[in-house]
Amino acid sequence: MKTEQYLQYCICTFVAIHTLRYDTAITPAISFTTGELDGEQFVHYDSNITEVIPKTEWIKKISAVRPEYWKREREWMWRELEDLQHLLNLAVELFNHTKGVHTLQRVYGCELDDDGTIRGYDQFGYDGEDFISLNLTTGTWTAAKPQAEIMTKWDPDGRYARDRKYYLEKECIELLTQYMSYRREALERKVRPEASLFQNHSSSPEVVCHATGFFPKALNISWQKDGEEVHEDVELRETLPNQDGSFQKRSVLIVTPEALQKHTYTCVIQHSSSEKELVLPVSERRILRGRRNTFL
């Protein structure tokens, strides 16, 4: 199925393009639909679980604004899979493919340039070969091979083709614009980190500076000794995601108890959510457990 040629052409024009794209496949084992915004998958649905699964944090927030969203999406995807199953059955009958495993694929979506230009496409493939596509200019279906019989049975009066043309040129563009707005709001939000300092036990040589609950992802943790930045004996751990879409990060300072008593150490956290640095004195750290028993 040569569904990528259209997209490759658009990318090669070097125009800023935003895309909303859906991929659907009907197979004997499982049927599924995925949605992508600018190449990032944001939603998934398959016939086994019959639930719409959000894949990004920003799409989850839509349900708070539009409570009916998930119900509508689930019903719409279920109906689409039923329609495609009907088309697959017609194709199997048309080609007299009574044996073997056969699949139907669909790729459709819309594109919006920064200058306001819009485009849409709706393409089907059968067993990996081009099958049917929508001519957006005429609002009619065209087939890779003469298949008048299947077109007559599937969309006899052309109403579905006209509905798809309206969807791609209007509703899809409205959804694309709306999704871009939700994503932009989610990506531009800034949440201050919650910070803490601790040692696992009083004799541990490791002091941990931990920041969590922050967004966006970029955050810097550094250490100072008597006001001077420390680079040695520091282990900066990778940034990890939290379940709510925020992030956490920690840095470990390797230091002896004698040095802690002799010098003043601080952990400094920098994040875009605040113009001021978070400065945590090591002297105020929490000790999670008492002195470790070396005989255990």
C-alpha cells in the first residue's frame, strides 16, 4: 500500500505543516485504530479491549473539558471498524479470496499549513496493495483497478464519499486546530519542583538531592561547598517520568561525615518554573534511618 508517497511529497516542500492522521487495520486476529498528531501517537483503540487508550498527557486533559469525548471516540472507532469489516468482506468476495488471511488497511487525515492551506486524504489498501482512495476535488472514490462492482455495493449513491470530503475539509481541520491548542497548552505549562535532601542513614557517605513533580522536563541540580560549585564526587541521575506526566530527578553527593561538619554544603535546583533558584542546605537533610549496624 503506497500511502506514504503523499506525505513524503508534502514534507519535501519544506512548508511548516501540522497533521492529524488515523491508521486503521482489519485483520482476522485484531482490528485497531491509532491517531497521530504531527507524527506523535496520541490515541489507540483495538477490538480486543474496546476502549480508547490515551497515549499523551495532553489528550487526557480533553476529557476534563469535554466529558463526552471518550464515549464519542469509542463509538466512532467501533462503527468505523464495522464499516471496514463490511468493505473487507466485499473485497474478499470480489476477488474470490475464499481461503487464506486477508487484511484491509486505511490511512486518512488532514493537513494544515501555517499559511492556512488545507489538504486531506483517505486511502485504502487490500493485502498491502493500493485499493481505493478519495478524490477530494470531485468528492468521489477512485480505485487502483476497475472495481465498479464493489463501489456500487459499498457506497451506491456516493453519500459516504461526500460525507468524507466534508469531514476532511472541515471537521478534521477543526479537530486538528483544537488538538494543537490542547497540546500547546500542555507543553507550555510550568510546574515548580518539590525538593528534598536526605541520607539513607546517618553514616552513609551519600547525600541525595531529589526534585519531583516538575514540568517541563529540563531541570538542573548542582552542589556547592562553601559557596563554590562542586563537580567531583557527584552522581547526577537521569530524569524519570511520573505517572501524572511530570518528572523527577536526583543527584547524589559523595561526602564524608568529617567534611559535612567542616564545610557548608548546599544543593541548588534550577527550573524554568521559577526565576529564583531553590537552595537546600545539606545541614537540614532528613536522615531516613539511624546509624547502620555494621554487624548486620
